[in-house]
Amino acid sequence: MKKKVGVVGYGGMGQWHVCSIAGTTYLNAIDFNESDVCEVIAIYDIDPAKNEKARKDGYKAYDTLEEFLSDKDIEIVVIATPNDVHESIAIAAMEAGKHVICEKPVTMSCEALENMIAASEKHRRRFSVHQNRRYDDYFVGMKKISEDGTIGDIISIESRVHGDHGIPGDWRKTVEKGGGMLYDWGVHMIDQQLWMLGYDVESVYARFDYLTGAPVDDGCFIDIKLRSGKNLHVEICTYNFIQLPLMYMRGTTGTAMVGSWQDPIHITRCTAFADDDNIRPAKTANGLSKTMAPRTDRSMESYVELLPQVDVHNYYRNFCDAIDGKCEQLVTHDQMRVVMKVIMAAFESAKTNTVVKF
């Protein structure tokens, strides 16, 4: 039997959850298949107009959070509100006996996250954050390349999202509600990279852009060093008119790259590192460079891998199975803790212009 879901917040992300679960079209851009593990039955939003829209869309809509949480049919509460109220709503929902999926960022401080985890443990309710970008096709493909050793041991990863429209939406431009690109997109890229290469963070260095006049960061650049020696780079910009690669991964025997959302994965593997006798220097405007000369075909191979098929419902399947005790929860509390600590360290680093040690 499908688990019953109630969604708090019927804005952009709230409607994304509803459409993805119901198997309807979102913003005339994405067509979803219906979920096989859960169904949305109720909505709550502080805006009466959005509650009325929810009713017209065929869902129960409540005028207060208290009424919403007293609906005994709701088993899972999805929180898709501005970031500053995630903590209070999540704790109230778990006190009411509901399992909770919170939109990212899970909250705005390590202390708030600990309060949410404590409520989860006290009331024995499942609680997690919606890190859906772990299921992006390009990331799934790159993670497999990392795990398979296709390009050797991974040395470094660069992940970036570039746009040129500035900060989208309304509340995402405000400090109080947790706006800015670190909270909006940076949290996804940090989670992806740590999930791929480990959570043994040694240090964080960050700087922010404030180019569009908003009081929150409209660009963030974060360097994360792991104790294993691996280096991670996260870059979110809203003021780039030529985009750099979406993901770029260096290994000891090759390189893998995804240019943009719809691009396949480009892989180049070194098959013979020592090729000195066959190096033909690169010609530059005012000289030659043997160091930066291109490799010969016999010392390398390049090919393309198509992006793998992914399923948007896998996150919910895991969460529902975890509720039933069939598996471990995919996005764990400890993982959430490390990601939140990296975010806090990035804010501190950008403010002080220093490397923040873990």
C-alpha cells in the first residue's frame, strides 16, 4: 500500500514534489511517471491562494499547520518552504508522529540540525533531507567511473553550475530566509562530491560574489580538502555568459568530463605515460612548449559514454523502505551533519578570508 504524503509549501518545490509523486507534468517541462510507493493527499501553505489552487488540483488543503498535522492519514510530511522555518515545522511534524523529508538545505545552522535529529530519535520517526541531485544522470555516470577505477584513483573533482539570470525567485534573495547560491545549489554539489569521495573533510576555503545587488551571495566558490589528499571544488555562479564544464574529474590514469546537462561523459585514458620520444612540441605565438604538447594517439584513448538512465522515484523508494525497516536510509544524519558543517565553514571562510580547519 502506498504511503500517504502531505506537503507543506505549495510553491515551486512543493509542486515539484506533488507532480513527481502524482506522475503529472511540472511547469510544462517535465513529464513524470506516477510513484509506486507513495501518494500526496494533503497540502498546507500560509498563502490562502495556494491552498485554493491545491484544492482545485484535487488535494485536501488546510488553513493552519495544526489542522494539517492532525490529519492522521498523513504518514510522511515533505517540507518545501523557505529555509528559516524548516526546523520548527520538522520538529512539529515529528512530534505529531509523522516521518519528515525536508527540502535542502535541511536548515540554517548545525544547532538547528541537531534539534531536528534529536526530535527524530525521541519520537522514532524517519527524518532526512531531499538530496535528489544524487540521482542526476551525469552524476550517477561519473560516480560509477570513480568507483570502477576507469581513470585510476581520483585526484580531484570540480563541479559547477553556471547561469546568467541572477538569483531566481523572491525569498531566495533574502538573508533572513536563507537565500543565496550556497544554500540553493552549493549544498547539492557539496553533498554529491562528499558522497562520491568521502566525508573526511580537513579544510574549507570559500569566497562569494555579490554582483547583482542582492544582500545574499549570487555566486560561491568553495575548495574542500579531504584528509585523504583529494581536492574538491564547488562553483555556483549566476553571472556567467559562457559556461565552464558541469563536472570535471581527474584521475591518476585519465580524465572524465561532462560539459552541460544534456552532454554525454567524455573520457580520456592514458595508456602509456612515458612517450617522450614521440612528443611534438606545441607551437604558441612566441615559442614552443614540449611540456604542454599534445599526446600521440598511441599513448591515449578517448571515447564517449552516454548518460545512464535514472529514476526520480528512487529517493522516495529508499525513504519508504527505510520506514518499513527494509533498508538503511540513503541520506543519513551523519552525512547531513558534515554537509552542514562544510556550509557553515564556507560562510566563515568567506567572511574572514581564511582557510577553515575541521
